[in-house]
Amino acid sequence: MSAIRAEGLDVRFGDIHAVRGASFAVAEGESFGIVGESGSGKSTVLRALAGLNPGWTGRIEIRGEAQGRRRTRAFHAAVQMVFQDPFGSLHPRHTVDRALAEPLAIHAIGDAEARIERALAEVQLGPGFRFRYPHQLSGGQRQRVAIARALVLEPRILLLDEPTSALDVSIQAEVLNLLAELRRRRGLTYVLVSHNLAVVGHMCERIAVMNAGRIVEELDAASLRAGTPREAYTRQLLAASRGYDRAAAAGFRSFD
């Protein structure tokens, strides 16, 4: 049984066809990456999986159970999302303690004290951070709080939307290593959306490449690192990820 399965996933926003017939499966305990340039549809796929975008058609299964547009409380306990902007995803007037206590209260889960302490410890934030406000934290610390908030319900699946792109380069590796360790320790399943091929190559076993709303290729991390993708669009993304090259840029073309 797959942890996640999407078949023929379509998402429209008015006349904009943002996702076109996307199909993929993610095994239990796997880290699966979705990459593509801005506007390719990758974050829209993630939001449809999370139940944050009800305007989709097709089929979504989570751990063998078909999902509708409205998700159950059990779904939200099992599937959590970490957003790109750690400042925007935290309420500026809520302490870290309240941010972590709120999902427990919504789900009527007891033992809040122990769960909050454990979640903070797992993201390597000491008890001194518990009653701070977001403006008293660095970007990396805010993202650790966002990860702790996702973990406090003890989910099985984390959906990660560019979780390090808003952070300083020096902090990105720390957060990625933390996510890798949490996955290993908890046996989590990840879907990681990123425009950064180095990040998905480091974090994921398999990668789906999106262009203009379509999945144009699936490949494993070894093929990505070796620079041997099948599709010209993926090779173009790889060339772009290595830095600006005048000759390569001159040869870039649209694949819409």
C-alpha cells in the first residue's frame, strides 16, 4: 500500500489550468521530491494533497483511503504541512507554546505538556524558546517551530513546501539535516517541493519533474546526481542549477 497516490490530478483556477493529469505514488517511509520552475504547479499539487485547495479533480489516496475535497480530523492528524515562509505561517501574537498547543486542543489530544516539550526537543530548541514570540526568533528558529508544530500531532506524512528557501544558506543545511534525521527516527513519509535540484537530490529517493502543470519525468536521485535525465526540460533545469552560463542560457527554450 502506498502512503500517497495521485491519479489524474487536475487543478484549475478559472481559466488557468495549473495542474494537468498529474499521477504519482509515494511509498511508506519514502522521501519523494517534486521540482520545477516557478509556476510549474508543484506547490499546487502539494496543497491539493493537504486538503488546502478543494478545486481539484482526479483521485487522491492517503494510506489506501480515497480523499474527498473536505478532509477528516483523522486525516489532518496523519498528514501535516510545513510552509515556505516560517514567519508568515506563525501567528505574530502567539507564543511558541500557544502555536504548539493549538493543534492539540483542536484534536482534543491530552498530555499537551509532554508533547510540546518533546516536539521542541526534537527540533533542537530548548525550553527557553517555549514562551517567545515569532519576532524574537531567527528565521531558522521559526522554521524549527513550524516543524515542531507539524510534529506535535505525531503525523505519518509531512508535506514540505520549499521548507528552506526563505532561510540563509548557512541555515538551510541545518534544517535539511534536521528533517532527514526526523524522518529516519520517526519513519516519516515526505513529499518535498523545491526549485532547488541540489536539495531534492540530497533529500529524496525519487523525483517528479513538473513543467506547465504536467509531470514530464520521474527519475531516481542517482540519475539526477549523475546528470542523466531522459527529458530535455530536466537537463535544462540541471544546467540552470549549476549557475549562469551564457552559452547554455542562449540555448534555453520554452517547453509549454
